[in-house]
Amino acid sequence: MMEEKKVHKGLIGYKVLIKRWSDVADSRVMEELLMDLAGYNEEDAEKLIDSAPPVLIAVDMTHSGAVYLAAAFEMYGCTTDVYYQDEHIEFSEEIPEIFNIEGDLTAKSRYVFENISNHNRVSFDEEKDKTPGSFSSYHMSNERLIMNHKRRPVEHKTITQKPLGYVPEGILGWQHRRGGNPR
């Protein structure tokens, strides 16, 4: 039996799947979570909800983005999986605080969700991954959170295609000084 990895593998490359939709939260609530936390439009969120699990909901994520997204859906009663490329990642660390006592997003979780961009959302022609696994051994469903669900719109990044050879200023360790020559 292969032991599951518990370490960060890389900067990006994580994906999140829903293995089972919530039995306690309405499908409209699940659509709203997809729209608010992952940035899907209403039509695409509805398509995902109508899909038979497992459903790939996010790709090319950072470790924290994948963990926060998976944990948020687990708190609403779903069963989720996180993978790094094709390797299942078992989450055994402390569950991050995503919602405060009033059900609002914490500052840290809002920041993480704001960094989910259009490049992390799935297209509907992507193949489903049916590899068995489980995101966490914790039971994280929170009935109070589900019963008092409210919208939490997040401003998601939009990444546009950069020209071939584009290098952001400062990436190679040099920057232009104000009022002076390049260093």
C-alpha cells in the first residue's frame, strides 16, 4: 500500500475535486459557493453542480488555495479531494480558519480566495479524475454555517495572456530607480 504524501510539492499544480456534494446544503448554496469562492459565473456553477461526482472544480492552484477551497466545501458538508498533479495529498495539518463566528470570510481566507483566477477554473471538456482518496480525516461539516448561509462575493483576479518573452520588472533581480539609470 502506497503511503500518502503530507508535504507541499510545488508552488502551483494543485487541483480540487468534489467527491460528494453536500447532503445538508441546498444545490443553490453550492452554486453560490462556487461563484463566490472560486469565481465561477452562475451558468458554469450550475453545470458543475449538475455534474455527477467526482467533479473537478479548480486546477493549477497554490497549496493554500487548494486547501482553503477544499476545506470551505467540506464545512458545507461536501467530501473533497486535493491532488498535486496526479498525486493525492492527505491534509493532516490544522484546518485553516475560513469563516468567522458571524459566517463572514476571515481576512486571510478572503486574500486566498481573491488569488483564485480565471486560470484556476475548469473548462467543461477536462477529463474527470476518479482516483480514490479523501482530503481530510476530519469531519468538518458545520450545520450552523450551512443553515445561516450568506453570500460572500470575492474579487477574483483575471489573468490575461502576456506577449511571448514578457518578463515582469524586478523578476530578474533588477529594477529601475526613480530619476536614475537602470541598475
